[in-house]
Amino acid sequence: MLRSKMTAKEKLTYLHNPMSFYSQKGSLALKQKNIPYTEQIIDLHGGETHSPGYVENINPQGAVPVLKIEKDGHVRYIPDSEEIIKYLEENYPDNGPKLIPAQGSKERQQVDEFMALFNPLRVDLITYGCILNPELTDGMVFPNLMRQRAMTMLVTNAERLEVLKRENPKLKDVYQSKIDGWVDRKKTMTDIRAVAEIIDNELAPLMGKIETTLAQRYEASGVNGTWLCSDTYTAADNYLAVLLQRLHFIGLSKRFIESNIYINRYYKQLKQNKNFYDVCIRIAIQMHVVQKLQALKPYVAGLAAASVVAGLGYFLYKKYIK
Ligand SMILES: N[C@@H](CCC(=O)N[C@@H](CS)C(=O)NCC(=O)O)C(=O)O
């Protein structure tokens, strides 16, 4: 694979969390473009992105993902998945598919149009809203065990941020805005009607537009394997890939994937992609295993108790009866 001179000397480290939606966008873009990087996993539940060092030196938004670029003895950080994708596209033009098509092209116009619809989507509210209100879902993969954790996190996050705000007066404003953001989101996430409205009024029309676009593209080309805006994979596909997997994960697959012929076909096509598997599916499978193990817990405990009783019985039999 060709690499531009400019980027040959730089070292990329991707700070991310494999469960995070926006992190998955960046991971998938890096892998699809076949760009070499090392990864650093950030503990979201443990609040690593809120630590003063992270907020001050890495990302004032206190979030993942972040791309760390080391070049000629200098270090810089690019937060935000969209900015990261732009950077990769500008600095690694010869690697992999062109995620952002040439300015002025029909494909570029379509990618811009879809990204303008994708970016405002409140994926965190949809994700946590479904996790906290499973009545809205069908076939959730996210394990119950982790639902408890997600609920606790809603409380502990705000508490932890309050402590950080008190202990770091210099970063008071940053922490206050994060607290306000959490309080606000928590109000929506825990309100089943508000979550249902976001799904019905924001997500559903978007999925409808995706289905229509894919149908038109498929009917026009008549081939399997078409992408959303172009004959090649773009930033719009990168977003849609992660979104579809998220919908599957939170139990919205029946409503938005399986019931749509073209989206379903597109999703099946995605599942053939190794990078998609590595970034989005593997983690979902791991969660599925956790879910299954959790369901087996009472039997495992019963089996363990039965083994102890049987072992003891055998011991007593050998010792006193035989
Ligand atoms: N616009 C940002 C959003 C990043 C974001 O919200 N990341 C979440 C994880 S998916 C996060 O780090 N949340 C922790 C927090 O906000 O406290 C992007 O595209 O990267």
C-alpha cells in the first residue's frame, strides 16, 4: 500500500473504548483505510476520560475517541470521530477507499447529505434509552448484568464529576458542563416516552430514507454489494455500519433491519467484511456470551452445589460405609 511522504514518519495511537459508538466509527475507518496504528483502551466506566490529566491534556470534552499523533518530537491530539476521519482522509489519501469523495462529485454531495442527517442523531440517548427501557426493544443483545452497570453509571458519573469539580477549581467550568450534560441526558434516557419519540421521530425517518436510497441504488445497478452513496465504501457507510450494529445490539434490529429488504441485504453484505467483524461484531458476540452465561448462572451454581454434595457423599461412603 502506498503511503504519502508526509505521513511516513508519524506514529498514530488511537485512544478508544471498543464498546463506544464513536470509537467504533474511528476504528472502522482506520482499519478500512489500512492505516497502521497502535491502540490504547480507555476505561469509560471507570471514568478515565474525566480525569484532570485527560481533560486538560488530551480532550477537554472528556470523551473518546482521540487520535494521538507523534511526529518530529511533537505530540498532538485530535478528538472527535468526524475530525479523526477527516484527518485520515487528508493525510492518508493513498490508503484504502476514499471515505470522502472528491469535492464537486455527485457522490460527495450524497455523502455530505447523509452525514448531515447522521451527525445530529442522538445515538447515546437511543442506546441508553433502550437499555433503560427494554420495553421499547425486541431481542436486545446487551446483557442484563451490564444494564445494572449502566444504571449505576448514570448516578456515579454525576457524583464523580461533582467531586472532580470541587478538587480541581481550574477545571470547574469543564466539569460543570459535563454534569449538566449528564443530568440532562439522564432525564431523557429514563423517560420512556421521550426515548420512544426520538426513535419514532428521528431514527425511523432516517432509516426510511436509507431504505429508499439503498433500494434506488440497488435497482439502478442491479448488483449485490452496492454502498450507500457510491460504488465504493465512504464515510456514510462507515457511520451506517456502526449504527446498524448498534441497533442490532440494543434490540432494534427487527424493526429497522430485518423488516427492511435493502437495509437487511446491506447489513448481510457488511457482515462479510472482516474489519466490520473485528470492530463491531466481535464485541457484540462477547456480550452475547456474557448474556448466555448469566442465564446459566443458577444452573452453574446448582451444578457446583450438586458436585460438592456428591463429592462429600462419596467421601463419607468411602470412609464409613465401605
Ligand atoms: N462527537 C464526539 C462524541 C464522542 C462521545 O460522545 N464519546 C462518548 C463515548 S461513545 C464518551 O466518551 N462519553 C463519555 C462522556 O461524555 O463522559 C465524536 O464524534 O467523537
